[in-house]
Amino acid sequence: MQSKMLDKKHRLPRDINFSNAKAFSSYAFLIKVGIGRSEFPRFGIVVSKKIDKRAVGRNKIKRQIRSSIEKLLPKINSSRDILIIARDGIGEKSSDEILTLLTDFFEKFKLLK
């Protein structure tokens, strides 16, 4: 099964500034939600070398998060810019656990329909 990338319209450009964004924290993620500058929700994913030294491990975590976002995309009702920063321990989570964590977060902060 090949993992595809998010559509370009759902990806954050690198020059977005999150200095005035709301930050929400859990044990698995730090998520910053900024004002959307497009009509679609846009996502950025950050997995630092502190999480996994190997690029293979970091990319696997990014693929799992991206897959969860793709499953949630039809339910997301806001056009916000969302930056997801992975925290230590996320590497041991399965894709289903990551999906559950993100779903709970988006429901808690009313980003789902």
C-alpha cells in the first residue's frame, strides 16, 4: 500500500508564522491552530530528531499522522492552518491510536463537523 501525500491545497507553506496562534498540548502532540488564509484547512507536520534519530522513523511517524489527517479531512469544518508537532513517545503508537488521538483533539476544540 503506497502512502500518498496530502493534496497541495491542504499543505502549509514553510513561511507561515504561528507566533499569534493558539497552542494546545497533549502528551502526544503540540498543536498550533492559526487563522486560515485559504478556504481549505492546511496542515504542517513536524517530527524532530529528538523523537527518532533515524529519518526512516521520523518519516514513518509523518506518514501515520498524514494518513490520520486524510481520514479526518471530510469531517473538518474549519479553514484553519494547523501545525502538528509530535512529542516524545509518539513513535510507539499505532496508526489507529494516532487517529484516535487526533480525532479526540479535533472534537475537543470543535474543528470537526
